[in-house]
Amino acid sequence: MLSTAPSTSLHHAAQPAISARELYFGLLNPGTVHSSSPKDYHASALAFLQQQLEACAADPDPFPSEIDQLEEWIVQGSMETGQRYQQYLEERRRGAPRRYFTSKAHALNFIKSVAPTKMVDGAWLYGLVQRWKDPGFHALLDIYLEELGDGVEEDNHVAIYRKLIHAHGCEQWKTLDDAYFVQGATQLALSVHTDQFLPEVIGFNLAYEQLPLHLLITAAELNELNIDPYYFTLHITIDNALSGHAVKAVDAVRALLPHFAHERDFMKRLVNGAKLNNAGLGSVDIMASFDLEEELAAIFRQKATIGQFMHQPHCRIAGRTLREWLSDGDQMPDLLRALQEHGWIKRHQDPKDSRFWKLVEGGQGQMFGVFSPYEKQVLYDWIAGDALEHLPKRERLGEPWRIQKRQAKRQQASSPTGQPSNIIRLGAPAPVPEVDAEHLFNQQLASLKSKDALMEFLASWMSPALHHHPVGLAATRMFKAQWLS
């Protein structure tokens, strides 16, 4: 019988002396390929969880505290969300603008800004992998394996998101402000303190697997802006209220309730864990905070750190050299105004009419390659301004994502590939660290003599840091096969 009493060390944990971002990468950094979270960060993670629980304590209860009401609540909530989504679609048919994204740059900023959370998708369940023998945890373990795509890269949620941010040049998410890492750090902290926070983990999962309205709208508007919405549509289907993760989450509550001596205390902590979904910045808050010109100025400030040394003295704007402009990041809004006043940028027109855009776009431009695809989209949308929605769709949104996906599949089909294998083949094209990981995996795998040792070993490679890499994917496939055997 499990206790519902919180860990006594929780109340005496020191306040974390590190930021959410440092904790995030401290827990995520594998250190070695066989250690997913350096012990030095565990105490900080414990204190961080306490902070988040206290910060969310006053939030309204997200679901009924009576277990018999949970299933009906989920179905009813999904129906209400669906009805509100139909209202949104009707509003759009009547000519209403997009609700969340004013432009493609706005949508890509969202993709980048939520990356700290999406790149640890499912992490809160990792601590349960070691409980693979206990039937009460089978529903939760099944959810975790599905988050990992059952070891298939094309279905692994983190791998899918990694491809999405790479496709649009949004990889600089690691430098985002601390607030963007709070939710991801919360999930990682739960993954290393599962035993102390088991009811909270179960409650967090129950709330996380529900279908929010903003997810449906986000997927629709991303598709409209020619951004592959698959990561988001996947979560709409896989979390459905009739047969998906939402139902499995309720099944897990029912299965695990008998493990705890006091039902009321368990349900109270379950609700508190669900409130942790509110930790940090929410998706809608991130969408609403976007300012196109501020984002462009921030991009210019980042470029100025190196760019100030890359221009000849004769390059002048408004009587000042570019080095003088770029030597102070606070001058970027003034530089943008000067570029307009002196004819380098023609706002609210086709960007092709602006000299500055010609320097950036195309292989012949003197600034070709300086800006990532995401940064170019921000610049394009800002220059176009009020004219943006009147420009040709292909020019402002790029090639349709479905065509890009078909081209990528054709390229993949033309190269020698096979079905996923549990045999790690050394010598395959891979960076040196990955080859080292394969060698270590094979070496250690060969030494294992029992199923318990094998499962513990495979679980260590299924951590949030490793599961989406080739060796982690192979370990996941082997783990599932052994678990079901």
C-alpha cells in the first residue's frame, strides 16, 4: 500500500538557487549516455516543484474530485470544446480573421516559443518506466511508450517536433527567456521525483491529456499558414475522449486508487498535480504576447553582436556607419526607422520592392545566409505590413507543406533504408557521439543475464534526453517487445 503523505524532505527543501532554464538543461543534459539527470540537480528540482505547487494552489480545481465523475467530465468537456470549435469555424466562414496568428511569422514564433515544453513531451511519465511489472501502471506506461512513438522515429513526439522546428529555422529556442522553460522544467522535475509525487504525476497526466480548444484552432491556423500541423493534429487524435490517452488517464486513476490508503488525500493531491499544467506561460499567453516589430528588433540585436565587425566603413545609413549602428543593440528600433526613411525598406509594400530585402533574399544577395528561415519570415512579414494578406500566397507562405513532405518522402525512398531494427549497426552514418553511444549500448546489452537487468538497462536509454535519438528509439522498441512478451 502506497502512502499519500508528501515527502518530508519536500517541506525542508532549500529554495532553488538556479533558474528554470538552468534546471531544465541540468535535468535534460545526459552527462553520460547512461545517466539522464545528474544528481546535483535533484535537490533543486525538489524545491522547484514545491514552488510550482504553491504558485498553482489557488487555481480552480480542473476536474471533479470524485473519481466516478471523471469519465463523464472528460466526455462532456470534449463535446463542449468541439462545439466551441464549430463556432470558431462558422465565424471564419463568415469572414472573421484568424484568432491566434496574425501572420506566418507569428505562428513560427509560437512554434519556437513552446519548444522548451514540446521537446520534453511525455517527460512527466518517465519515472514510471521502472514500474513495468505492476499492472496498475500499465495504462500510464502505455501512454509513455506512445509518446515515444513505440520506438519509431516518425511517431516519436519529440522527434516530430524537432523536425518541425528544423524545417522552419526555429532552433534558437534554447536562448529564450526563463519563463518559457518553467513548464518543461516542471515536467522534468516530476520525472526525477516520481516516487515522492506519484499522485501529482497521475493528476498532471490526467489534466494534460484533455483536449483544449486552443489546440484545435492552432492546428487549423497552422495549416492555413502552410505549416505542417501534424504534431498538433496527432495530439488531437491520440488524446481523444473515447479511446485515446484521455480515457487511459482515467483508467490509470481507477487502477491506482487501491494502491493508496486514503482516497480523499489521494484525490486532493491528484487535483494539485493537475494544476501544475498551469505552471509557466500557457500557449494562448504566448500567442497574445507576440509583437512583430519587437521580434524583428530582437533579431537585429542578436545579429549585431557579430555583424558590427562585418561591414566596410563606407556602408552608411543616415550619416552613420553600420558598425556604429550595430555597436549598441538598443539602437535597433532607430536603425529600422532609418532604413525606412532612407529608402532601404518600403513598409506596407511587396518586400521585393525593398533594397534591404534584396540583400537578404536569394543566392546573389550580399546578406544571403545571414538570416534563418524563421528570421527571414519575420522580416518579410514586417516589411509587407498592411499589404501582407494581399500578396500572392506562395510568396508570403512558401511552398505548400504537403508538397515539401512528399518530396522528403521521395528522397527517403530513394535512399537504402529498412524497417526499424533492434540491432545497432556501428559504422552507419552518424556523428561520433552517436557512434560512441551505439558502441556502449551494444557492449552493455551483451553483458545482461536477466530480464530485470535488461528492462532496467533499456529504461535508462528511454529518458527525456535520449529516447528520440537512434539508440533510444532502439531501446524503446526492445523494451516494448520485452514488456509484452
